[in-house]
Amino acid sequence: MGLFSLFNAEIAMDLGTANSIVIHNDQIVIDEPSIVAVDKITNKIVAVGKKAQQMQGRENRNIETIRPLRDGVIADFEMAQHLIREFIKMTNATRSVLPPALRMVICIPSGITNVEERAVRESAEQAGAKEIRMIHEPMAAAIGIGIDVLEPVGHMVVDIGGGTAEIAVISLGGIVCNKSVRVAGDDFNDNICEYMKKQHNMIIGERTAERVKMEVGSAVSDLENPPEDFATLGRDIVTGIPIEKYVNYKEIAHALDKSIARIETAVMEALAETPPELAADIYKTGIYLAGGGSLLRGLDTRISAKTKLQVHVADDPLRAVARGTATALKNFNKFHFLIK
């Protein structure tokens, strides 16, 4: 890089619905929830990331927590700008007497519309980026997993994030066929909230649902090493009194069944559209899972049973997309045609 690096800063960003990861100089410098806390009276940003998440569900009348991204795309343009700007500040990439020109590669869902893509690009520009490039999430995930995406071999990647599940068949540096369904981690949380309301007559918050998912979440009702029942705190619907209920993984598997079935259907549809030669490759290479949703207990087993194929969960699946985005940025000459 030499002298060039003095005048340019390069950042790879996985701008996720639930969490955002930023890589600068081959290091993960930001790994924070995609949440902004705002003072409703002054309209000033109070906190972002983990600090804002701690306020979620505990706000007073003057504080509001906002998640600018929903279903993998920007839902609140202004707050998204603030979120990106604050994350850029936290990287220290532009802190100098002569701030360098900021070059960013941001990963986006494969099913994003032109309008949604433009919203991401404009948010990054307003946050201070001089050059913005995009890479599709399944491609970034494949690179992050360690797949040679340029070879003439078919690979299927399923990236389950907070807002979308991205399914893509990749060969020769391109996406041959893909499915993008807006069913992912947030829907799992909603399913758990609804289940607790119907079956246990209690109301729980979004953060509690996330905790339940992490502690006893499961895609199947028969695990070899089941987790212990989890004490869940919430509010009784009838009395309004705070209560505690124990839930087990079989209950959560039942609560998540329909959402997981939609992801399974999308995987089957993508396989049905795969050219026969690539289908033969996938039979040998199997399916790769990435994203936070892939950590759900038994999900690989369930998808394997449905497809009759081997299913591999990526190492460090939460960061696979971010690492792939950073690799594409670092090796821009090699992957330039994957980045637009």
C-alpha cells in the first residue's frame, strides 16, 4: 500500500439487521448490535451498538431505541446514516490531521431492490464514505467460509442472518441461482414471543426472546445433548405481575417450526433451479451454512434430512460474511468483478 495508504482508508462492513461487523486493516474493529438510541426531545444520538442495546426495552419517555435495518434493508434512512457514521468514527480510520478518503465495501442481500441498494449507498455517502462498493451476502459468505468461488464447481451457501435467509448456488465467480426469503433470526424471536404469549400467558421482550433462542433454541425436537430448561422472565397477561416460567428446547422447536420450514422450502426451490452439472457438484460438496441463524441447534441436521445432502456449518459463522467482504476488498484485483 505504501504512500497510497496514507491518503486512503479501506473498510469492509457487514451491515446486518441484528449486528454489524466492521473490518479495518484485517482486524475486526466493530462487532456491535445495529441499534441506535435517540433523545426524542433534542433528536440527538444518545448511544449506538451495545450501549443502545442495553437500553432496549428499558427506555424512559425521552429515549427511543431504533433498529434502522429491517428484513436486511434500511427501514430508517436517517438513523442508518447515524449508525454508519458512528461505526466509522469508532474504527479510528479517519482520525488524523488530514482525514484519508474512505473506501468501503458493504455486503447486501442478493434479493435487494435497486431502491434499497441506493438507500444503502446514499447512507454510506452521507456518513462520509468517498467510494462505496457492494457485494452480495451469499458471495461474501462463500469467500469467508474459504470456498474457491472462482473455480468451475458448484457450491450452495445458505446465509441466515437477522432479517433474511440468503440461499445461493455459486460457480465461476457468479451466483447461478438464488433465493432470498425474509425469514431469519428476528422471525425466530417473534415466534418465541408469540409462543410464550399463547402457551404460557406471559409477555416477554425482544431481548428476552433472543436469550431464550440462544439458551434453548432448537430446530428439531430430538437432540443428543439437549440444553437444560431455561427460566424465562416476563409479565403475566392476566394479572400484570412479573412471573417466571421454565421452557425447554422441544417447546422452542415447535415454536420455530413454521419459520424453519419456509427456509427449507427456499433451499429446495434453489436446488430445483440448479443446473444438473452443478447439482452433481453440490451432491459431493454439500450445503454450507453461515450467519447467526446457522448456530440454531439441529438446523444442519434438519436441512440435511430434508435435502438428503451433507450440511456443513461454517467456522465462526457469525463473521463469515464480514471476513469474506474484507477478503474481497483486500484482493480487489482478483474479485473486482464480484464487487459493484
